[in-house]
Amino acid sequence: MRRTPGWVVALGVWLAFRVFTGVVTAVVARTQTENLWTMSAPGYLAFVGIWDGRWYQEIAEDGYPRPLPVDDAGRPVQSAWAFFPAYPLLVRLVIRATGLEWLVAAPLTSLVLGCGVAVVAYRLFRLRASHRVAVGGVAVLAAFPSAPVLQYAYADVLSVLSLLGCLYLLGTRRYLWCLLPAVALGLSRPVGLPLVLVVLVHAIVRVRHRGIDPFGGRERIALATLTVVALISSLAFPFLVAQAIGRSDGYPAVQAAWRAGDGVRYFVPWWTMAEYLVGARNGIVVLALLALGTVAVLASRPVRALGTDVWTWTAAYALYLAAVVEPYTSLVRHLLLFAPLAVTVSAGLLGRHGIGPQRGVGPQRRAGPLRGVGPQRGVGGRRGRLALAAWLTASLALHVLWIDALWHFEPPTDPPP
């Protein structure tokens, strides 16, 4: 194994978990009753394409519906317009290139993209961690409870791959190469604006420390180009929706059709859900603890040691979730975009040298506000390996629960995964 390239080892670990997911998914599929999308006991390929997968299939095969579907009162109803185009259009290209049908092409595309997640995650983790810790981080990500969706007919795998690619290319200062994953992220999920903030903070740090970390004209132009492209890609689909359906509030109106209540309300759903679950008084306590927990994570030495880019993404995405996401069952799936933090778990359990810049990997200058955050010691040795094994075992148990309780559909209605 020591002679095997690190990314190959990481890919092998990832595929081992994907085989586990595939077996569990096939077993759970046998218990699926007849529903909106399949007959009873569907096969693996049909089962992984339910839920939003059918909306992506509609986009790939028929495009977006025109005119906008509305109810008798003229209000938008649930339709394909709520879903970003990058993933279904990518699968459409695969269908045209191979002649495969959606049922096969979509999960196959996701599986290949997932392999890309493993490789890029490993390379990103290696910027701040040893080989062993980086592979452990890939395993933590692969075993995450909602990680099965990364091989299903869903866009999450493209957004996770694009995010990791952006952070890796920013970390290695390949700004023009970063244009492609930045566009893919902006057109795969509505999470482009947090990335814009990451790029802006990266640029500010480079400018502030140009005296000890040269920031030449070519790099400035490339980074400015990346900032503009990331901003445009994050706003492109809502703009196209507004133009296509002739409504300036087109995208928010479409999103409102998927929400309980009167549309998109920033931050309010968290209070509503907390009050519903534990009452008004306890709800305040729960939300306060969540806020303090988030601050504690951001202030922790391992997370700060990951570097400015990952730290900024973590903070910006946490704020995004608080502002626009309803904290319901889909929240577990949304947490996948905290993927860069997987290496901190591995380092805490396994790493003898923890997290810090690695010799010979990426830029070696340590400029910026995170300077002085040194490597963190993990458990190490046999105890560390056992601790990581225990973590992965517990995570896989939740992994199985996610497939059986959330992906498995109980007619006539069921909370979404």
C-alpha cells in the first residue's frame, strides 16, 4: 500500500463504502411498497431515482415546462423550475453519448462523480493533513449518514464535488482552473453566494499579505475573473427563471410552492420548528445552543487550522442554512456540504500530527489571520485506529437508518430525505 498513490487508496476506500451502500439500498428496495414513482419492491436502479430524481429526469428528458404550472389562483405549484440545471443536463449529455436510459445513466453518472469526490477530497485534505489522516477523512465523508445520496440520481454529488474542487484549486492558487467548478456549483444548487464570499475573503487575504506573499498582476486578474464568474453563476438560474416565466419574483415564487406556510421566510423556520418540537421557552434554549455550538466549531483550533478558505466556507454555509433552509429531514442531506470538515474528525481520532500545512503539498507560505495555528495532536496509534473504526461503525448505522427511514417512501406522504 505504501507504493500505491494516495488518491488510489482513497478511491478504494470510497468504493468500499459505496458497495456497502449499494447492498443496503438493494435490500431496503425490496421492502418498498407501490408509490408515486415505482411499483412495489423495485430494483436498485428504480429505487435510487425516486423523490427529486424524477424532477431531474423530467428536466433531462423534456426540459423545463412552459408556461409555468400554476393553480386556479395563479400561484406557482411544485414543478421542475425549482431544480437547478447542471446535474440533469450533465446526465442528458451522458445519455446522448452512451445511448443509456435515465434509469441507468443517472446513478452511473453519480457514481463516477462520487469517485471524483473521493479523489478531490483526498487532495484537499492533503494540503493540511498527512496521508493517513486524509484517507481517514475520506472514510468519514463516505460513511456520513446521508452519503448514500452521492450515488443516487440527485444533484448533491455534483455540488459536493464542485465545492471540494473550488477549495482545492483556491488552496493551490489555480484560479482560472477554478472557474469550471465554480460555475458547476452555482448551477447545481442555490449555494453559489457563500462561495463568492470565500473568493472575496481569499482575495482580501492575498492583498493584505502581498508584502510577504507576492500577489502579481496575472494572479490578480485571474482572481478578479473568478470572483465575477462565481457571482454571475450564483445568480444566473434565478435570473433565467424570472425571464423564462415572465415574473421578477419567479424563482422565490416557485420555491414557495415547496414550503409550508406563506413562502420563503428568512431565519423564521428555525424558530417555528424549535417551538413546534420543544415549546417556545425550550426552543429559545435549543437555538441558542445551536448558535453557540456553531461558534465553538468555527473557533476550534482544528477548523481554523484548515485555512482561511475552508473556515470562510464553513461560516458562510452555516449562515446560509440558518437563513434559507427549513430545518426538517432534508437538513441531514444539506450537511454534506460541510464535507471539508471530515478531515478534522479523522485528525482528532487518528492523526499523530493532526492538521497543519504539509511539506511539499500546495503553497508553503502561511499568510493571513490563521498564521500561528499549528498542527493538532490526535489520539494516534492503535487507540486512534479503534476510535476511528468506532466512529465509522456508528456512522454506518445511521447510514442504514437514513436509507430505511428517510429514502424509503411510506405512502401516501412521507418526510423528504
